[in-house]
Amino acid sequence: MSDLGGLGFPPEAFDRAFLAFSGGWQMRAELARVLAAAPNLLLLDEPSNYLDLPAIEWLQRFLRGFEGTLLIISHDRYLLRTLTNITVEVDAGLVTRYPGDLDFYLREREARHALLVAAKANQDRKREHLERFVERFKAKAAFAAQAQSRMKALEKMEEIRLPRRSRAAACLRIAPAPHSGAEIVRLENVDFSYDGQKFILKDVNLNVGRGEKIAIVGYNGMGKTTLLRILAGTRQPTGGKRVLGHKVIPGYQSQEYAETIDPDQSVLASAKQAAPFLTERELRSQLGGFGFGEEDVNKPGGVLSGGERIRLAFLRLFLSVPNFLLLDEPTTHLDIEGCQTLERLLQKYDGTVCIVSHDVVFVRAVATSIIELSPAGIRRFPGGYDYYREKIAAEAAGSSAANRTDRTDRTDPSDRSDSSATPTLNSKELRRARADMRVKYQTRIKELRHRVQTMEQRIAKMEAEQTQLSTELSSGAPDLDYAGKSSRLKSIQAELGRHSADWEEAAGELEQLQKEMSEAQATVGS
């Protein structure tokens, strides 16, 4: 049941039939079923696709504690960066293993790509030289043997293939934002309900200012997409009003591309719809800049891949030149390079941005303000995602402390000591109390300090060995004992996890004891 709760299922939904849920919630239920089985080998294919931010963070915490072997296919950098220690790249029919996490893979991939580019350039020059020799001398008897030898060398030459680079990353662009008024949009007492009885949004008052970059977060079903559509003007509130600012041009990209891209309309016609004032030649030029070749422009929208759809969606935004971007799950069909490119574009964008996304890294990189939707209502946090998480954690800690205090206040008054009856210690008794207290705390504190320092030295030594092994394994040396080095690296990574957990426990106990001793000294001293 805890798995269901962590993935966002309310207790009242636990007994509902599986088929009563939407496709996204059925996927969550399947994920909960797999996790509850406690397997030794866990294989997950894009597990975060149907999860909201709170559920992804719960899943990350769950998988961090998973003791079996985890194999995960994902574009979610938050999960990959925090869960994996081996990365396998599949590209253009080639499978390459990298003995490290996502950041190690990204660094090594760039280094390998640079080496491959240089090697291919050298091979191309050599191939061209051989072909030129063969073409020049193959008909001359005096050089026939040499020409034949070079032809065989050409046949044996194994072509160096470069890995594909992300088309989306290379083709995404956002047009500079036209000037607008200081107020972008304002919601006044906005309600929304489909049936007039159950309200998804109730009495929402919200103001968006020019230049803000806002992320809307919360569990699925809280109304994030509905709020985004109301802000965009594609859905009207059932109560209250939306006021659009001076010269504001919204640019809305739906999570469901079918809403904005006609499946029967060609790529060229879809672009023409966004910019009817451009000539066909100008539109074809713009399409080429977004990665659509001559053979692509007449494709109907219904046959486009996910990557092609998002490129077409961004082309339409580019052509309409908005100054208020509203993006619903814009990274869903982007690879890692595409996500990084979009982050950089939005960070530099001089207009206003409002996003709904389940990508933790993307939200952290782009948002400077957070709007949270929860059962308690809607709240605004004037800071980025990390600030928002800190505030939520502080509120949760404060709530727990308040509950503990409340339980204490409800105990039998006869069990409480009367502070007014506490005897006053004389100087001799005070010295004895302090001495007893030092004996009680300092021995244990000394033990914990030694333990923490010893573990820190051990962890530092193991991390150094881990770095050395990773460097050796990525060197490509032909005489290297890859099996032995890989086995040792895996062993170190497992040991590091255990030692880090032990260190956290000891350091936490040390901090708590030091705090207790300080408080006790203050009490005795008073």
C-alpha cells in the first residue's frame, strides 16, 4: 500500500478496479505492482513518463534503497544521475559501455566523439589518397601490382562511423520576445469545473509579471494543465475572469500535440497556418532550419515521430513570435541533448515562461518561481525548485514537531514536573552535576568523532581508487584486465554505499549528542 501512496494514489482509490483508471494511472499501478514484488532484478523502461514531480522523487528514493540489480531505460537525468553507476549507450547499431554515471558518460562521450572525428578525418584523407592512386595507375601495367594492393587495402578498410548527434538539439530555436506590458496575465477569483459540482480550481487569484519563469507543480489530477490552458486562453474559466496584459502574445504548446498539430495537415501547411504572411519559399527555408528536408515538408502531421512533432511545434511557436510561452511537458519527446538545448534557450529567453514538467533537472534549471497546486489550494513560492523543496521540507518538519508538542501537552498534568518546585543547586552540587554530565556525553562523543574521521578517511581513499579505476577502464588500453578492474570497481561502489550510510548515521548521532550536551549545560548552568 505504501507503494501506491508514494505514486500518488489516494487511500480511497486502493479498492477501485484497475480498468476504472486512465492509461497514465494504470501505468502507475503496474509500476507499484512490480515494485511490491521485491524482485532481485528490476528492469524499468521510461518509468517516469506518467509520473508527476512528487511521485518521481518518491520513486527515486525507493530505487536508491533497492538492493537488487537495476536496469533502467530513461531520458530522465534526475533518475540517471542519482541511481546509476554504469551507462550503456545504444547508437546507430553500436552498443558502448561506460563505467560511470550519467555525468561520466556525457564527458567521456564528448571525448570519444572528438577522437572519432579526428580518426575519421584521417581515414577519409587516406581513403581519398588510395582511391586517387588506383584511379590514376590502374590502367598502367607498370603500376598494376601497386594499384591492386591499394584496392585490397581499400576493401579491408573498416569504415569509422560517427554516432548520431541529436537533430532536436541542433534545430530547436526560440524567437526573441516582442515587448509587452509589465503585467502579462491576471486571474481574478477563477473557478473551473467540468460538471458544475466538482471544482478542479476554486477561487484562484494569480498575477504573472513580465520576464518571470514559472513552473507549475503538484500531483496529477490537481489541475496543472487546466491552469496552464486558462493562462494561455485556450480554456475559459467557469467562474471569475482572466485578464491579458498589454501587447501580450501567448504561445501555447500542448502536451498532446494532436491538439495543436492537425494529423491530416502537411508540415508545410501547419507552418503556413502559424505564419500566413510568409511565402512558401520563406516557410521552406524556416522548415529547413528546424531540420525538415525537402522530403519532409509534405508529410502529414499524423505520421511524424515524437521528435519531429516537437520540432514542428517549436517552429510554429517561432513563427508566431510570442512573448509569453506556455509549455506543457515540453521535454517528453526530447533526448538528453535536446533537453539541455531547450534549457539554455529558455534561460536566455527575454520573454515570460510558464511550464508544466515532470523533469526535475529541467524545472530546476529553468524556473525562478514555483506555483504549487495541492488539495489545500494554490500557493506561490518566489524562488526556484530547490528553494521550494526546502520550504516544503521545513513545513513538514515543523508539522511533525507541532504534533509531538501537541501529544506532550495532552499528557496527564500529574505526570509533569512543576518548574517552580525545582530546587536550586549550590556551587558544589553544580560542579558535580557538570562533571557527571561531561562523563556522560564526552566519552561517547569522542568515540563517535573517531569513528566519523576514520570513515571519512576510508571513503576518501575508496573514492580515489574509484576515480583511478574509471580512468583506467576508459583508457581503452589493450592489455588491461577489464574483467578484474570492473569487478573491483563494482565492489568499491557497493562498499562506498554502505560506508556512506554508516557515516551519515554516525555523523547524525554525533550532531545530536553535541546538541543535547549543549542544552544540558545550559540547563545546569541556569
